[in-house]
Amino acid sequence: MGFKDYYSAFAPGSHPSLSVSPCAGRIDRKGGESTFLTIACAPAGQAGTFTGALVINLPEDLSKLSYKVRVVSF
């Protein structure tokens, strides 16, 4: 089973309180072990609904995965 590099970040226009970690690494190819990313929201006391677009770039495949993220903070 091989590996491929990835880079993850929130796209411009996403709420600045959103972050992802790790932002880079290596993942198993399709059918291998799962890779887990942690999404955090640090709203600094703000309340409301925050949205963002998480993009995972797979440069070896010349492809990207995109996920819409919605967080509700009270």
C-alpha cells in the first residue's frame, strides 16, 4: 500500500475562527487506513453561525477534496 502527500486548509472567505490540524502529512492510498483531521473553532467570545470551506489538496493526483463546514457557537 502506498502513501501520498496532502495539504489541508480553510479556503479564503471562511470564518477566521476555523482551523484544521494537521495541515500537512501523508495518507494511505484508497483502501488503506483512515486519516483523521481535527477541525477547531476558536470564536473568541463571538456567538453565531460560522461557515467555511475545508480544502484538502492532493498534489500527486492533481486533485482536491472540498467540504462545507458549519459551526454554531452559543
